[in-house]
Amino acid sequence: MSSASSNGRERHYKWLLFACPVLFVCGFLVLKFSFPAIYWSIVQEDDALECQQALCYFLSSVVSCSLAIRFLRNQQRIHGLLFLGLAVALLFVSLEEISWGQRFFHIPTPTFFQKYNTQHEISLHNLPVIQYRLSKMYVLAGTACAFGWLLIPRLFPLQRRTAIRYFLPDWFLTLFFVPVLLFYLYFMLSPILVARWGCEVCRIGANNTPIILRDQEPTESLFTLGFFLYLLHNKIRQNREQMANQLDGPAQ
């Protein structure tokens, strides 16, 4: 009875998480069209959303490192090394989001970044060679995170699907990743729509158009929050499996 009650609560939590991005998007749409000054202020560089993204990436790095340590202790080396690599990558992205603390510590921009960085700050992702590929990277990441749970396990034998699930966000996190996928897909298609059919309303950032470039910030915020929740869910799953193994140990 207790187990059934616990499973019921868990299902409710999952459906609640599934619905959360809808409320998030609706809230930002209300802000954008009813309170544009407030919306514009929070989507700027180094404002609330960018700080939230950096924090989520940092916390995700911590959780990923914790997952890696437990996997390595349990002799699951492949999982451990992959999550350790992910932890390092997430820490790197977190520091990139805040320009490696440049504005916090009032560090002057070196000549190289003054010349080549599109925002004249200390960051690699705003160098043209990387920045022009970010939209494709977000589309790929958004697709994998949103729908990987549905497609990728089918490519593996049944006995390996349990191990694969650690690398894919679960179904109830899908809507955290869909907005960033749709925004950057639209960003990539917008120039084609304008050039081929003269659809000026589709031009991102133009006057009197519904979508502007800074709209990327709410979608990226949802993405980072979803990724943190994915890793946190992995940690809960790992702890449960550890406890189950400990309980089964004496009986074997």
C-alpha cells in the first residue's frame, strides 16, 4: 500500500514537472506583450536569466561530478568517465555564461577578444567561428534532450536499455527542451523565409516582428533548468539503485 502510494505521488510530481514549462512560457509571453519594459530588462546580458543559466550549469556540473564519483566507486568506469567529462564541460559553459567573471571582477578585455569577440568580452562562444554554429548545436541538443528517450533506446538491445537511460532526460522533462529547439530552428529558417518569399514578418529582430533575438534567453533558461533536473533525477535514481543493492546484498 505504501509502495503504491509512493508511486502515485511520483507520477503526480512527474506530470507537474511536465506542465511547468507551459506555465513558464505563458508567464514570459504575458511579460513580453503586456509588460515589455520588464521583459526587456530581464533578457539583457548579465541580467536575471543569464545569471540563472550560469547557476544552473554550475549546479549541473556539481551533480554530474557526484554521479561520476559514485559510478567510479561502483566500478562503472564508462558511466563515471562520461559524467566526469560532462561535469567539466558544464563548469566550462557556466564560466562562459558569465564571461569568466570579467564584469564581476572588472577585468579589462584583452586585445584578442576586443578584436574578434562579437560582444568584446572574454568568452569563446562569442567568437564568430563558434557563434555561427551555436544555433545548430542548440537544435541538436534540444532534439536529443526532448525526444532522445523516445528514439535512442530502440537502437540498443533490450538488456542494455537500463544503462542507456542515464544518458537521456526522461519523458516528463520533454517540454523543457522543446522551446530552445523551436526558437533556434526558426532562427535558422528565418533568413530563408525572408529571402525566398519576402516574408518580412519572419525576420528576427526586425521592427514590428513577434520574435526578437533576445527571446533566446527564456528558451535557454528553460533548457538549463531542464538539464539540471535531468541530472538531479539521475542522482535520485542512482541513490535508489545503491540502496536496493545494499538491501539485496546480505540475502545473496
